[in-house]
Amino acid sequence: MTKTELIKKVADDTGLAVTQVKKTVESLLLIMTQTLSNSDEICIQNFGTLRPWLQNGRMARNPKTGVAVKISPRVSVKFRPGKALLNELNK
């Protein structure tokens, strides 16, 4: 599902205008991005937890050329699904 499809589905389910839903979804994504950028986790009850984590730098190899390449440390995000989400997925 794309962001556009999500916006349309929420608009259909709630009866709100697509423009209102679009603003809401974009605001939600912005707030989530800012929160994760501040090294804070996001816990959405019955859905899951998003947690930023630092990946260490490492040496890798370009599979095409075989040349060694250094990958810099970076922040990534881990998602841990909540119990209710797992139960729904595994009915």
C-alpha cells in the first residue's frame, strides 16, 4: 500500500476529505520522523514499537567488482510488532 492509497482508504473509512486526511498523515509522518531523529522510540499500543539504533561502520565488498568498500556508521530503525498485531497476522 502506498501513501496515496492509505490516504484514500482512511478518507473513505472516516468520511473526511482527502485533503484533510493527507495533511493529517503527512503531519503524523513528520512527527514520527522528528521523534526518531531525536533518538526517541515510538510505541503505538497494540501495533508495535519503532526504535532507532546505531549500525556500526564496517568493511564490505562490492559484489560486482570485488573492491573493498567502507560503510560508514549510520542510524537505522527497528520495528518490533505488538502482540495484537502479531495475533491478527497469525489468525
